[in-house]
Amino acid sequence: MQVHCICTHPLMRFPPSSSKFLRFSKHFHSLIAPSSSYSSPNFPCFILAATMSTDTLPNPSHTTTQRPVQVAKRLEKFKTTIFTQMSSLAIKHGAINLGQGFPNFDGPDFVKEAAIQAIRDGKNQYARGHGIPDLNLAIAERFKKDSGLVVDPEKEVTVTCGCTEAIAATILGLINPGDEVIVFAPFYDSYEATLSMAGANIKSITLRPPEFAVPIEELKSTISKNTRAIMINTPHNPTGKMFTREELDCIASLCIENDVLVFSDEVYDKLAFDMEHISPASLPGMFERTVTMNSLGKTFSLTGWKIGWAIAPPHLTWGVRQAHSFLTFANSTPMQWATAEALRAPESFYVELKRDYMEKRAILVEGLESVGFKVFPSRGTYFVVVDHTPFGLENDVAFCEYLIKEVGVVAIPVSVFYLNPEDGKNLVRFTFCKDEGTLKAAVKRMKEKLRK
Amino acid sequence: MEAKLSRAAKKLTTSPIQELSQLAQSCNAINLAEGFPDFPAPPHIKNAAVSAINSDFNQYRHVQGICDHLSQMVKETQGLDINPLTDIAICCGQTEAFAAAICATIDAGDEVILFDPSYETYEGCVTMAGGVPIHVPLDPPHWTLDPSKLLTSLSERTKAIVLNSPHNPTGKVFTKDELETIARACCSQNCLAITDEVYEHITYDTVKHISLATFPGMQERTVITSSLSKTFSVTGWRVGWAIGPAFLVSAISNIHVKVTDSAPAPFQEAALTALRSPPEYFQTLKSDYQSKRDYIVKLLAGVGFKIQFIPRGSIFLFAELPEDCLLSDVEFVKKLILEAGVVAVPGQGFFHANLSSNGISKGRCSYQKRYIRFAFCKSHETLAAVSERLGNFFNGASFLR
């Protein structure tokens, strides 16, 4: 039996919710600067291309004739990301970018120097596919400190090209077409895309403001013996929510009762401000059914290095490693050596990291509140979501467009993180992984120019 | 819990190449199995990477300059016009570019033609995407393409042909005639071509690498995948690319962004320096590798291997076991590791039983267990050490009599 996309009938690609995507993507079309590398008609093109092999694409500037073959049907969810689009627009308008989640300050010197040393020492060739032994060991050691769990670095740790690839490898390695997977909306956009590529049947449970608490009754009625896996992201992007012990206990007992796997994305675990971060794998009965994913990038402000990992019991690790070996085969060697160093940083590094980010959070949150947003408490990550409706724009995309062009600040419209974009149209996400000067400048611009 | 594995994952197995590498490491054997150099990467490129790290090029990025340089290089070497804004996607190595190209184009049941012997990853990738790999055998001893074998393998389900040239494991560089055959087949069948051209700058004698995309009707249906790895001896940096028509590249790029988001940032910066290397760099690359090729051909022929085909490109030599050797390739390699302290790759892993041509008897397939792949991307000292160890090994080789 082979992996394949379940939606083979063309009409199945246009259920009512998809039409919202088409309408939604027209908003993006108006946001795209003409010079951007990845132009917007891509999304409608895939719909067309997936179902009608002989139509030409609506892009007259390319002198290509009849499309020889269509792109694969699995690509419906694969459009240019909102992050790239917003960043292009930000540059065009000279806007301060509080949209894309990477720092405008750099990583610590000791980690960079370790990478440089590795390059000079000639560590530039293929590393073992699932990670250099020293890094696997460092990851296991760090995980023990954080969660109390003892894992075998050789059998239970897989290094990947960033946490994004850990997610892709986990999903492609462990999910069959037609498998039911539960996600909590809003969710990081790669989840839906990759689940789609694996042919999963996605069930979304919406987390709602102000606390974005898990709706337990809805979860109980959604999860069943047919559920293959549930995706958890804690601390949560974009809301900053942290899953509480009560919520995780409940999820755990439902997973055990229904024999469901948990895929846990914990990249922001070191940015847990208002409560202790809890790894689902550490709950009783959970390690054997959980893949715990993390990375170097967010903790060490080196998002472009692409070193991530997945920790799971051997029978699940095997699936992750198989997929990984076809997706990227190996990870950047010098960066792995440096990551091993990074993970052995003293506790003081993490204490200072948290303190720094809490100061930044304070600047941004106070600023957003004073400007007139309804701000929802962010307990972790470097994101905060706000309700923009006091400013009278039609939806989140329109608001973000207005914010860039008229105010000179970038935020991300959150509706893209829902299966049904309507659920998120009142919310936008700001990031505070920027230096204080930038945060203050952004707040100043909003105070001066943002009018209700 | 094992039941939780996806069906695709259950079918796949660990890379035999990696397993042998691990055995070799535990025996301290000289590794002529995995295709990466044991000599340092070029200093100017390493310095560029170090500079990039120091200059804070450490966050997610897409370095458009890479596309600009590649566009220029492809124009100069192949004569193709590539739009750097729309026709190139930067990926985490050629591996990811290929995986993304497959995922972008292959639906369940689509057939994908692969030329046998072939690098093990292609089949696994096609299978993972739900495609059906169809193997067209190249004919020993010179690994020539018989057009009739290709033509009988085509069907209305053929979605793509995968072409790796210069070729791993044989070192073959597909000839103009063979490329024409493949191009005509693609056009008449209206299918795609996905090429792996990682050894594009490593060709020998006067052989020139010609990209399939240069043939009539091919540019609009071909995705070229390649990388820095082999050309610049940085296999561990994971910077590669896919070049092709905008609609395909855009799909590939969108997949790449969801699978890994970005290739390592400092190495993308260093790629700019690499791709700006002067013509002398590429000439030296070729001549250095050619002398290594000549050395290893002479060495292995000297100890009794049958070398009927001398590599015209890539960093591999596909040598046939001596006539009087009764061992299979796997048995021979195990002996080689344990007794000679040299490791190579048994060729059978590159051949696939599911040969699409009819009427190939088991007897005729026996050649599939007679080949060993040696990588010669090693320093002269390493090759000299191999020479000594093999000399001793073959002198005492009773299994040959």
C-alpha cells in the first residue's frame, strides 16, 4: 500500500470551506508587491492545475504554452506563506516588522564560535543522518533536565533540519492517508500543509479568547478510537497560551483511552514566562505515544541554522527517521557541533533569556494596550495576539494591510492559522523578538498614527 | 505500537550505505563507500561561511543572489535562459529539492521511470509519494541505454522520468544520443523530467555534461536539481536547488517552506562566494578528480577487478569482481572490510528486481551481484593507503582460487 492523497475526485477539492480559501487568497493578492518572488496567483493556479490538466495558468507574462502536466493534487494547501508576503510588503513600505517570528538581534557568541571552529576543523561533510552522536547526547541530557525523562540518545533522538522538518518527518512517517488528526486552531501553518500532504483527515478544535482554554467537552466529543494523533503546540504560537497541567492531564487520559499519538511542538519551551512548561511526554503513560519536537533557533536566536530534533520511543522514532532520510537525508554538520555546545549552556543563560524577553513583552503589551487594542495575555513564546476590531477594519487581513501602509508596522493576520478563516478574523499577532529600540519605535508609530 | 507506523515508513529500510559506514567505522576501515571527501573544503568558501556567521547572517533567509548566480552559470554552461526570480528554488541540499519535486508532481499510481542501477533514494522517495517506480535497465558493461527498453516502459501513467547524469553508481555521462532518446520520449509521452545533476562539474577527458533541459521541448517540463555539495566539497552544508518552469518551481518552493522553511542561512551566504569561483577552480576540480580516477582505475585493474567501463564523470567507479571470484558483492565487501580494512558498497543495492523490461531471465540478472562501487573523492594519501591494503589483501586472497 502506498501513501497517496485521499482527495482524488476533483469536486472533493471544493467543499464549502475551500471557497473561503479562494476568497481569502484574493485579499493576499492585493497585498502582494508586484516584484515579490512568489507571486500570489499561485494558490488559484494549484486549484486549477490540480483538476484541469490542459488549462493554461492565468499568468500572461510567462510565455509558456499548454501546461504539460499538472502539479500534484496534494498541493492545495501549499501556497506562499503569509510570512513571506508580509515581509515583502514591510520592506516595500519601510514598515517595522513585528510580523515574522525571528529576532533582529543575533545569537550568542559562544554558539557562533563553536560553528566557526567546526568549519575550520573540517567538519563540513555529511553527518550521520539522524544526528552526530554528541548532539544526540546533548539533546537527551537537556531533555532530562527539562522534563525528568531519561531517553536513549541513539534510539530515541533524531536531529532534523529545524523543528519544521521534525514536524514534516513525524507526520509523513507516522500518518497514513485518511488518518484522523486533531489540531488546535489557531495553528502554525506548516501543520495543515504537511497533514494535507500526508492525506490526513484534519479535525480542528478552536481555542478562543481570552484564555484560549482547551474546550474539554468539544475535545471529548471529537476524539475517538478513530483518531490517530493529536497535535499540541505548547507554549502556543500564535496565542502565547501554555497548556495547563489540568488540560494536559485530560488530553493524556483521552489519548490513552483511545490509543492516540501525540505530536508535541515545544520550540518555545524556554520562553515560558507565567507558568512552568510541561511536556506531554512526561505525563504517566504518555512517553510511549508521544513525539516531542524542539529546536535551536528560537532559544538561541539562530533561526536560520535549521537544527531541530524529535524525541520519541524507538517504534515511533523509526518512522520519523525513515521520512527524514528522504526529505533531507542529513543536517548541517558544523551547526550540529555548535548546537551541542549551545545545549550545554549554564542555567544562567536561560534565566537571562527569559528575563530579557519578559522585559520586551512588557514594552509591547503596555504599548498595545495604551494604543487601544484588546490584548490577550501571552504566557509564553514571543508572540501576543490582540483583537483589532476597535479600529473598525473589516477583518484581520485588511487591518494588517492598513497597519503596514498607514502606520508603518507589520503584524500577522491570524485567520490563516485556522481551517475556517472566519474564526480568526478579529485577531492579529505581534511578535516581541526584536530589540527594545525597535519595539519602542513600533509602539510610538502606533500611538501616533493608529486611530479608532 | 509498531502498528502506528505509516504504511510508507514500514516499507522503507535503513540505508545499506550508512550501515556499512558504521561497520567500517567500528573496524577503522578506510571509507571508499560514502561519497564525501576526506580532504578539506576550499578555504575561500569556508571563510565566507565564517564571515557570514560573524556578520549575523543567522536568521531565516532566502538569498536571491544564489538564484542570480545560478541563472548566469546555467546560461553560460548550458545556454538556457532561466528567470532567477521565478525559476529557481533554494532547498536543503539536492535531497530536499528532489523530494520536493517528487511531492510536487507525483500522485498515487503515477509511474516514474528510473534508470537502473540507480541511487537508492529515488525509489524510496517516489514510493513515499505514492508513485510507482519503473526501472529501465542500462546495459552492462558500458551501461548504455537501449531505446527500446525505455519505450516499452512508458505508459499513459508515466508522469516523470528521473535522470541522474553524471551517474551514480556507474560514473556514466549520458551521451547526446541517449539524451535525445529520453527527450523525445518525454515530449511524446507528455511527461516531466526530474534530473539530478550534482556531479555536473565533475566530468573527465573531454566529456561535457549536457543538461536534458537543453533539448527541444524539454525546458518547459524539466526540473533540474543540484547542489553545492559535490562541486565544493561541502556535503554537510545542505545547500541545493531546483531549477525549472515557474509553475513547478513555485510548487517546489512552497513545499520546501513547509518542510524545512529555509536552507541554512550562513551557508547560503557562503554559496554566493562559491558560485563566484573563477573558471580555474572548476578546471582544477576536474583535473584533480581525474588524476584520482586514473589512480584508482589502475589500482583496481592491477589487483584483478574487471573494469570494462571507465567513469566519464562523478566520483565513483563501478568495478566488477574478478572472474574467478566466487563470492557475491556483499560477501566480498564484508571480507574487504574485515580483512583489508577498506570499505566499498556492494552494487546489488543499486539494482532493482522490478525490472520493467520483459524476458530478462534470472541468469542474465546475475551481473547485479558482481559489482562494487568505490568512491575516489579521497586524498592522495588515503588512496595510497588503500593501494597498500588492497595489495596485501589480494596477495593472500585464497578465496579467489
